[in-house]
Amino acid sequence: MPDNVDRDDRDDRGQYVETLPAEQVLTFLRRHDDPMTATDVGEAFGVTNCTALYRLEELHDRGAIQRKQVGARAVVWWTTDSY
């Protein structure tokens, strides 16, 4: 299996299996003082950048984290004080 594919995206019946719960990502971000990238999150949990980005976007949509574009393609993420 290629390294860029998450190992547990689907079960034996083809059903989606959550490989990275959003709450784990939120806890991870809270433990770090500096903003993180999707690559940072992906590497920390052993998942693809796409999986990490999906969870970060989900948390952003819920208002749990904020983001800022810091380059042409670079985005950093951090927790909000109010969540």
C-alpha cells in the first residue's frame, strides 16, 4: 500500500472508518503554543495531509480553531480561546 494512503479509511465492507477523531486534533493543538500546519498534524498522527486537513477544516467550521494563510499555499491553525 502506498505511504500516502491512510490504512484504515474503509473497513472490509467498504464503510468509512474514522482514522483521526477531531477531538484528538483539538487536544493536540491545545498542547502546542505555536500554530500548526496540516503536515504537522498528519505527521503527529501518522495520517495523510488530506486526512489532517479534513479534520482541521471540520474543527474550523465548528469554531473550535482558527486559521491563517501565511504563504501561497501555507495555512496555520490554532485553538480559539472561547471553545
